[in-house]
Amino acid sequence: MLPSVSTHDPRRTATITLKAVMLLSGVLTVIFVISFVFSDRGISELQRSRRRVDALRSDIHSLEAENARLRNDIESVKRSTFAVERIAREELGMARKGETVYMLPAAGRAKPGSRP
């Protein structure tokens, strides 16, 4: 009896399978990159989101600074009667009894050539 000879080579099958997997991976990677770059949720959306985050961080920073200023104003009003008087005079237009208040027009509001 002759020994049986197999025409099936496992190394060749593994090489072909590896090549097919690599080709499929390459095609899927190219498709993914193209869809990421050119889709409406791709790189342009990422850039818009980053700009929005930067703008919000800037807003947060300015609001924190304003909050700190307002906290200082509150503490000043709690500690000093001068601060209360300043706010009453400057923001509310109040005056002490017997004082004469002179109201001057704001520099930016006067019309050119007009007399007060």
C-alpha cells in the first residue's frame, strides 16, 4: 500500500488566511478614516466642540471673577457704613438731609452743539 499524500498544506492556508485578514483590516481602516474625516460628526464636529468648550471655559472664568468681586462688595457692605453710603449715593442717587445734589450730564450722552 502506498502512503497517502495530502495536497492540503496548513502553512499555505494560514498564510492565505492572514493575508485575507490583513486586507479586510486595511479596507475597514480606510473606510473608517474616510467616514471620520468627511462625515458631519467627524473632525469638523470635534473642532466645533473644542471651540465651544474654550468659550465656555472663558465664560466660567469671567463669571468666577465677577462672583469674587461681588463677594468682596458684600463683605465691604457688611463691615462698613461708608460702603452702604457710597452705594446709596452712586447707584440709587440718594443724598443726606440738607444736601444739594448737582446732576451733570454724562459725557457720552450730550449732543454736540447743545447747551445744558
